[in-house]
Amino acid sequence: MDEIICGDALDVLAGMPDGSIDLIVTSPPYADSRKRTYGGIHPDDYVAWFLPICEQLLRVLKPSGSFVLNIKERVLEGERHTYVIELILALRGQGWRWTEEYCWHKKNSFPGKWPNRFRDSWERCLHFTREKRFKMNQQAVMVPMGDWAGSRLRNLSETDKRRDESKVRSGFGKKILNWVGRELAYPSNVLHMATECYNQSHSAAFPLALPEWFIKLFSDEGDTVLDPFLGSGSTAVAAKSLRRCYLGIDVQPEYCELARERLRKVSPTELERIQASG
Amino acid sequence: MDEIICGDALDVLAGMPDGSIDLIVTSPPYADSRKRTYGGIHPDDYVAWFLPICEQLLRVLKPSGSFVLNIKERVLEGERHTYVIELILALRGQGWRWTEEYCWHKKNSFPGKWPNRFRDSWERCLHFTREKRFKMNQQAVMVPMGDWAGSRLRNLSETDKRRDESKVRSGFGKKILNWVGRELAYPSNVLHMATECYNQSHSAAFPLALPEWFIKLFSDEGDTVLDPFLGSGSTAVAAKSLRRCYLGIDVQPEYCELARERLRKVSPTELERIQASG
DNA sequence: AGCTCTTATGAATCATTGA
DNA sequence: GTCAATGATTCATAAGAGC
């Protein structure tokens, strides 16, 4: 259906039919971290705020679908807050199955120095499903592990890994052709992706590669991907690029407009890039 | 004191004095769903089994000490079990502070293929403390800076100083000047084994790197490191190598003997290796 | 085209100060 | 006291400029 809807996630979801979504990928506003844009939910109120929305998500998702939740707990008074793990328990109470927890390793995490901790350079990508069996296209995210890659990985310097990664990510349409005939391997549940640093003012919530990976893995072409907290629209852009339908919700008109703008720029060349790789 | 004690962890701990331990590093026995009848701990019973032990650990730990718990939840009926996150909540109820969760990325993870998940290649290293301020030797685990540093620091541009005055965002300082000549950087909270065993040829070093890292980080030479589930004795070996005292507990006599055997082999060359790298 | 070098900045956290 | 604002600290990445 390809739509960007401006409104409160709970309200919009309440008006959607049962079982109409194949995949949900979202990165909800972190507790108390974006006061200006979302009003700021205190960590102590986070679960109560998020739970009704998840109830609707469970309803609109098809039984074979998946719900990928990118989230990380904040530090409060020197401690990791517990709202994320409380949320996991609460979601299971709603009927969600906590199938897996992927680890997103952010190589270029925010710098800083504190007396009691190091830089936080990973986030959780929680994978919830309705059923024990669900749609999963494992071969869609296989990575080259031929002799060339294998020897590279054996004595890995950070630069080597970085180069391998960027080749897989950015120009993969072209590069995959170089790997025809090579051996492919399944990835693990640790994802190595750098956060995107735009030199412009737009701050990308997460890199395009993250929703791309889960969309390839948990949906087919033509399926509908939902992001109830669209932000700058990365999920929708990734979905469109991969020939999925998208449905994005955001409460802020500026973000909806920004997302629409980005979606307009998903050009035929972009689609050709994808097509060439398929 | 350097001791290996064969016995039940709870019993042995109950006989230990308050505040006698500087650091606890342990990897408790994994929950096993098949062994309910054989004496193993079922996931559903895991928290109830582990909690009294943690109560004793809290008591014997010095206020400035740390408790590092290497653990990962098992998959049960297609779902990640919730005993680990329930344990975190329960430990906070006991008075522990959940200071941080380090991610241990296991590059050589166990291979396998399942219809609903990929290879599990990361584990949690939960960091609990008694107090907000605790002992942490950050410089002891510094790592070589990335390749960018060399070219970046070779010639400092005018803008580096200009940015100091134009505090656009939040005080990006002119501390770049302080980076001149610096070759080491602080690590993040994601642990790669590669950074730990790059100059070691023997295969036995692989499991040692993890306790080594935390022992260097959270204790000084001469401190006492406790592992209430010693197993093959890696924590004690690492502690001895790093000139800490060790105290290991295991219920199985065979494991205690194996650990004692390994400790005998902590040779002067081992100590020299550590000394050379430090 | 393919390098090297420059520059901006990213879902951060803690201690201190002021209201 | 409690709470809010401010200053200090820091590393990896990609776009863009230069050669």
C-alpha cells in the first residue's frame, strides 16, 4: 500500500485490520532521550507506555510474521535501567514469543570517557514472533566466505573488517558478481554495522543496512513492512528498495515529510542496483 | 590465599568472611532442560537456584568490588528463555547494582543451522557492583588506536582549534592536541577475542582472554579473585598469571584436580609474557 | 580511477553548578 | 533536598576535497 501516516502510533494502529502486516521493524524513541521530538518518556514509565502499542502490533501482524525491535537501555544514576528486560517479560505476557536477540555492534559508537564504563557500542535487536514457525529467508542474507574472505578474516585487522563490510553493504550489487562461484556462509546473530554519519543535519536513527538485513531475512518481495516509529524513514526506504510495500507511522509532520522526501529519492538506479544483485 | 576448594558453592561461601573478595568472575553452569531428573538445573529453576549463592557473593565482596557474570540464556522450544533477565531483576532486588552489560563476541562460535535462528556468537558479561563508585583500571585494558590516528594527528589543522571556540553541539574540545603521541585508546563494551590473543600462539589462551580482561580491569595486583564455579580453572589461571590471589570453588573433584594441574603449569614464562605486555 | 588527507558528527554519560 | 542545565570527555566513519 506504500503509505506514510502522520499520527500517534496507538491511534493509527487501532484502525488497522488484523493480520495485515508481514514484518514490523522499528526503533522506538529511547526513554528520555529525545525530549523535544517525542515528549520524552521517563524510563520508569517506558513499559507502560509501549505495551498497548505492542498489543496492537501483535494484532495487525500475520501469524507467520516477525517483530524486530531495536532498543537499548539508558544509564540512569550509574546503572543500566531495566525497562528493556521488563519489556521482554511483559511482551511474553501479551503472547509474543521472544525468539532471538540479535546483537548490533556499532563500530563507530559515540565517544566519551567515564569513571565507571566504556563506550556503549552495541544495541539489542529483539526478535519476537507470534508462532514457533515463521517466515525466514536465511539464504537471502548469506555472506561470502570464500578463500579470499576466509583468509582475510583469519588475521583480521579492524581496517580489513571495515573494508569487507563496506563492500558487502554499499556496492553489493556490483561486488556480488565478483563472488559468483564463491562459497556462501550463513551469518551469525551478531551484526557489524556502523552508524551512518550524515554531514547534513538529518540524523539517521539507524543505518539503512540494519532494516535492510531484517527485511531481506523476514519478508518476501511484495510483503508489507510496518514501522510505527518511522523517524527519518529508514525502514520505509529499505522496504521500497527491496520491493516490499511499506507502511510508516510517525507523530511528527516534519519527520513524515522527511521520510516522503527520502522515499522519492529511491531512484530507478537504486532499484537496478538491487535487481542486478538478485 | 590461592586456594581451590572442592564443595558446594553455597556451603563454601557461607563459611567465608564478609568483604574479603575484590573481584568475582564466573561462568556458572548453564541451565539444561534435559537434566531435571539427573540433578542438572532446569531453566525454570535457575533463578531460585542461583539467587542464594548471589546473596553470599554480595556479602563476601568488598564494597569497591565487582561481580562479572558470564552467562547466556538457552533456547527452549524455539524461544530464548527468560531466566537471565529474571536473574538481573532479582539481583537488583538483593541490592546489586546492574552497572553494565558487556557483549562478548565469540568469533569462533559453535557452527550449526536451525530453521529459526543463526549461530549464537555472543554472550552477556553482566557487570554488577555494590556501590556506584568501584575499582576500575581503565588504562590496563587500552587497545591500539585505529589506523586513522596516524594521518589524523600528523598535522593539526586550524579547524581543530576553531572548533573549540565554536562549541556547536556539546563542547567538542580542543583536546585533539592531547592526542598527539597517543597510541592507545579506551576499548568499548564489546569484547573481541581477536584483540586479546593476537600475540599468543597456543590454543589454550582462547578461554583465558575473557577472565584476563576483567581481572586486569577490575582488580589490582595482590587482590583476591573468586570464582564460585571454577570448572577447568580459567579464572584462577588468569588471576595467578596476573599476580592476583585466587580462590576457586567447584563441586566436582575432577574439576578441582584439573584446575590445580593447570595452575601448576602457570610458568615463569607465562608471567614474563604478561609482564612484557603490561 | 584510485589513492590520501580533511572535516563533521553520531539515540552518550558524569560531575558540577545553579535554581 | 531535588531537579535541571552546563561543561568535559572521546573514537570511528564516510563524504568530500586534493593529488
